[in-house]
Amino acid sequence: MKATIKPLTQRPAWKALAAHHKKIKNLHLRKLFADDPKRGERLTIEAVGLYLDYSKNRITDQTLKLLLQLARESGLPEKIEAMFSGEKINVTENRAVLHVALRAPKGAKIYVDGKNVVPEVHAVLDKLTEFSNRVRSGKWKGHTGKRIRNVVNIGIGGSDLGPVMAYEALKHYSERSLTFRFVSNVDGIDFVEASRDLDPAETLFIVSSKTFTTLETMTNAQSARDWLLKGLGGDVKSVAKHFVAVSTNAERVSAFGIDTANMFVFWDWVGGRYSMDSAIGLSTMLAVGPDNFRALLKGFHEVDEHFHHTPFEKNLPVLMGLLSVWNNDFLGAQTVAVLPYEQYLKRFPAYLQQLTMESNGKHVTLDGKKVDYQTGPVYWGEPGTNGQHSFYQLIHQGTRLIPCDFIAFGNALTPLGRHHDILLANVFAQAEALAFGKTAEEVKAEGTPDWLVPHRVFEGNRPSNVILADRLTPEVLGQLVALYEHSVFTQGAIWNIDSFDQWGVELGKVLAQRIVPELESKTAPRLKHDSSTNNLICRYRKLKSAK
Ligand code: G6Q
């Protein structure tokens, strides 16, 4: 397969897209819609309960045809098959990429190195279920015999962003008598604030770390251990009742003092940013209960099946990925705004930042050649309508092209007067205004003086997707996350990059470790960095000793 795939810019479809872009680059969405009155119905897909309206993208039928051809020429069908069949597609780490196995139904068979991993996945799910039920029902007691009322997840990156996002997204379904906190930053304030009003006797810490070596997490876990022991009179036996671990590293978990009977495992074929549906989701399961957690997995699986088996022209993640490639590589968009019109999804953009940018922020192809095209765009966003009163100005009238993904729901989880209609009116209005803008003639017709007209003109022709679902259920959350996971996969496949490694993150982990002893040493260290770093270290040492 590898040998037959040409470098991206030499693929016939890429060349055809470049020529096609020259022809249509000045075409306005106003004209595209005027010429095709059914466009807004035609360029839509509905699958697994998600509705995608992609008609407000700057594309024609020919663009779509060429993008689909590009997917085939890029080996996307074969790459999808390779992922689902457990091939080691994360080449730089020589690992399979099997988050899809985490949500496969019990009877499924997915092999890694000749071993079906699905039974293990379900064994862990059952163990998580049993544990969650014990905590939620009060059967699991803390060291002093009190039941657990507070759960603190300690983790960072992939071991934090998914749990935080899912907790916020599914708060409506959560057990309100339990308090959930998430500690990630090594800035001590994160732990101090998260623990300040908690009773250690009622607090359970989940130390979530795939490697169990991450400096931030280990530092926070140690402080949590000290805090607990201080609060419970120093009895080290209390640790077993108040700490559980989620990790792939039993040795380290045990060295920390956590009973490995209270350890929930996952595997090296689960990438950190793809792990919220593994045991890393323990805090989610504790919050919303095992049934809702399984509904979340069901939603993921539905989109996995859809991605795996649906022809590309009707395939939601494939189309979203291809449109993103078009906007990024041909229209020159450098960012994508993700704008959920659903307050519960307030952490969804932050979650997607890691998923998209850690996955596709790569500068070389799978075979190590520097790319001569743009790869992953910057993802960012805020929930609507708040963003409308701040950065939307730039999206409407600035000089940059910012494609937007609007996400909205037909029904509010807790309806309140007219709120939901007003919320949804804003989504539709924003997408409409971005696409069609307001011409000088229209502005003049409103009686605007000539000098003011240019300021009030909206060029329009700003692309957007609208994703609509019925309501934010655990199942729909799973669908949305899987939608973006596979869109990221599609983009990475076209760019021919490794979407599953993160050497940039690894670098950060090593660098800080080198400097810590230089900051802590009692005597002046012999510094061998550049003059700026040396100087900053000296200045910091002076600042802290002056205290
Ligand atoms: C995710 C990354 C990274 C990772 C964190 C935490 O894909 O690998 O964000 O999740 O660095 O790592 P640990 O879970 O090993 O502590």
C-alpha cells in the first residue's frame, strides 16, 4: 500500500484541486445558494442521529468529487482498515491505535499481536462498574468508615481533558450528592483550591496516568497523599481506602503505595488523548453511573461503525475531515473555531484542542520527509452565545478566514422559558450572516451615510458547518467525540502524518526535569544553558531567596 501512495502534492486529485481552487476561489456562497435553491438540503448528511449541514462551505459538487478522489488516492480506505484491524499505524512508537476497541461490543474481535483485546476491555469495564457502584451506593468506605462524597481526579493532558470535559458535558446526568474536582496543573494552587473545602475522610483520589511517571501528576499525587495523611492522623493504611489508580504501569502504581487491586488498567494501544472512554473515564462513570457510561460508549461505537462502513460521500467524519483539508490547504484558513451552543459543552473546545492539535501538529510525513503543505490547523472556541460578544467580530469582518463548526441541539436538557429558541436563533443567524454577509447596497438601503457604509459591510463567504442533534445525551457526546476523532484521522491520512505520536509533549517532560534540580540546589549550580535561560534561572533563585 505504502509504495503506491504518491507524495500529497503529486497526487492527481491534489493537482486537480489546486487548479479547481484557482477557478472557483472568487465564487461567493451567495451565488452558490442562488444557483441551487436546494443546496441547503442537498449538502447535508444525517447519520446515527447527527445532522451535518455542510452547505455553507465554499465548495461545489466538483470540489467534493475531487476531495473524495483525494481520499481514495491517499489510501484512506486502506488506512481505516489498518486501524480497525490493529495494525501498528503509530509507526514512530510502533503501536497499534485501537481506541475503537474500547467501545466495541462484548462479542467483537479485535486483535493486537494475535490476541483479541475485546474481552480484556470488558473485564476492565466490569471492574470499573463494580467499583463505581460501591462508591456511589456508599458501600465503599473511607479509612474512618465514612462514605465517599468527593472524587478528585489527578491527571494531565489526555488523563485530564477528557474526564473534565465529560464531567461538565454530562453534569445533567451526574450524581449531585458527589463533588467532583480535577487537578492537573503542577501549579500548587490547582491542588490547594481543589482540596481546600474537602474533608479527607470523605475524599477519593483517582490518580490517572498512563505512564505513572508524569511530573505534574506525580507531584500532585504526592501532595494529595500528604494532605490525606495529615488530615487522617498519619496512618499510611488510609491510602488504600482513599487512592485508586488508572494506569498501564502496575509497578509504579504499587511503588506509590496504591494497592494494585484498586488499579484500573488500560493499554499502550490507547493514546492519552483517545483515552476518555477507557478506565481514564472512571471519574465520568462515578459521576454519571455505569449505565450512562455504557451509553456514552455506545455513541462512540455507532460512529465507529459509520466511519468504518459508510461510503465516503455519506460518511460524516470523512466529509468533515476533507472539508477541513480544503479550508486549511486550499483556502488558507489557519484555524478552526468550534462553537457549541450548549453550555454543558463549555470544555469541548479545550478537549478538541488536544485531540486535533496534538494529533495533527506534525511537520514530517510517516516516512520522515518534511511536508510541503500545511498540516493541522489551530482549533479554538467558546460556547455560544458568549463568543458573539467578543471574538466573532474578527470572524465576521476581520481579514482572516476562520471556518466555524457550530454545534447545537434541538432540545434543552432543562427547558427554561424562551431560552432555547433564542439560543438556536443565534446559531442559525450567525451561520447565515457569515455565509451571506451584507452588501454595500443593502447597507445603503438602510439609510446609512456613505462614509459609514464600508464599516458596516459584511463580505460574507465565511464557511461553516452546523452539527445538530436532538439533545445532549451520553450517547450523543460519544458520537460527537468519535466524529472529531475520525475527522482527525481522515486529515492525518491525507497529510500522511503520524496522528498518534506526540514527541513535542515528550520533549517538555524531559526538559523541565533537567532544570528542577538547578532551581532547588542549595548551592549555586553550574549552569550550562544559553545565556537567557542561565540568567532567568539565576534571577528566579534570587527572587525566591529574597523572600
Ligand atoms: C496524550 C499525550 C499527553 C498525555 C499526558 C499525560 O495523547 O500523550 O497529553 O496524556 O502527558 O500522560 P500520562 O497519562 O502518562 O500521565
